[in-house]
Amino acid sequence: MKHEKIGPQHLERKAILYVRQSSAHQVLHNRESSALQYAMRERLSDLGWSRIETVDDDFGRSAAGGVARKGFDRMIADVCLGKVGAVAVREVSRFARNSRDWQYLIEMCRVVDTVLIDQETVYAPRDGNDRLLLGLSQWLFEGLARASLPVICIETRHTKAFLKAQVNKTDRNDARGIAQMMRVNLYRPAHVKTLASQQRRTLLRARKLLQEKTIAVENDIRGLLRNFGLKVGIVGAGRFEARVQDLIEALPGLEEVISVLLATRRKLREGFARLHDKMLEIAKANAVCMRLMTIPGVGATTS
């Protein structure tokens, strides 16, 4: 079964199936939901993927933004490195239930041309219509403003507090309550970042993510070698790999394992270097950033 939005450039990369339940209670009692999520592997196979990785590290972890999700972070890291042709989930709301993580995922998928797949639809974030379907407020705001239409984004938490006064909470009553709130001018307008600002924020966050993952891999390598009495010591980032190779040269069994981690670190550093160069290019082209960098202690990232 082929799909018009899926091309050879997607199929040559792996697909990631993301599986998550929000709480321990759901993990124990919603077994059918978990089974349906795992069954999405069949849909990915039908669409043409042979390499499918299941990420299910986030069982019992909420996606509201209050807790760390190692599985989600690992999936994002692979997307940033261009290793992923598709990220799949039974319902797209499983990916994130907070705007920050959701927008970051969509923007990174757009940058590296990764499609999103649920049980019914294939979304291509590079397609304008699909971005609208995914419900991204900044894209809606930008499109309506470009069409010279009056558009206001309202503060969600203030709106939620306003709607709590309703006795019967339904979609129709919520819509009526929001209309009433706007009519009597009780809303709070929210600032919407420009698309250029969102793209720069995505660049900085992706760069930071790769930097953190690189440091995490280095620390794991140090910890694993310490179990064998091998100490890397204080070395620069450029000499780290050579130092590790010297330590494990006489241990073939250990070298086979550590070499995989070193290759991962190398790939992360290459991705970080590309994003870092892009950040420097943007900073050097901006007069305000260049002026800020004349302040001692202020570099390209801060400016």
C-alpha cells in the first residue's frame, strides 16, 4: 500500500513507532489501548517500511510537560540526525499534550522531511495544509495575518478558568462560552512569535539537545571504562575518541561495544557542528547580535 506523501527518501530511513500511556493505572488497566498502539507496526509495514523501531520507554509518563520523557527525547534526537523517515503513533495527541514539545516535534520533522503517521492519516509537515490540520497556532496566525484578516490568539489558562463556571461541559457549551468571553471583552490576548523566531528557537533547542546527548554518551563511556580500571582523565573533546581507543586497544571484547558508542558520539558531534555553524551564520548576519557580542561573556548563543 503506497501513499502519495511517502517517497523513497522516507522509506530508506527507519520508522519509529511511539507508544505511551499517561499513568501507571492506564498501563495496568488499559491493556487493549497498549495492544492497539503496538499494532501500528502493521500499518508501517503496509506503507513500505522494513526497518521499524518501537520506542516505549514512556509508559506511565504524562505528556503534559511536567515530567521528563526519555523515549520522546531519544526519538527527537534521531529525527534531528536525519535517521527517521516517519514517526508513528495511534493518535497524534500521544506525542505531546503541551504546545512546546508538540511544536518542536513538528518543526524538526519539517526541517528534515519526516512524515507523521497515525491510524488514519499521513501528515507531511512541509505541506501547508497538513500544518493547518495539525493545529499549529503559529501557522494559523501567520496565514490569517498574511490574508489581512483580524486575528487574536487568547491565553488558554485564562480561558480555562473562565469556562470552569459552566455546569455542563461539552464542546458546544465550550464554544458558546468562548464566544461570550470574546463578546464581553474578558479575554487576554497572547503574544505569538513570528515564524522566523520559532525557527531560530528550534535551531537553538536542537543544538542544545545534541550537545546534551553528546555529553551524556561521553559520561557513559567514562563510567563503563571505569569498571575495567580504565580512566579517561581530563581530555579535550577533540582528543576524547583517540584517548578511549588507546585505552581499549588491548581489550577486543570491550572495543566492540565501546566503538559503537564512539560512532554514535561522532555522529552527534557532526550534527551539533552543523547546527552550531548555522547559529554562528545567523548571529554574524545580525547587527544587533554582533553588537551584543562585544559585551564580555556574551557569545553567539546568548545574543
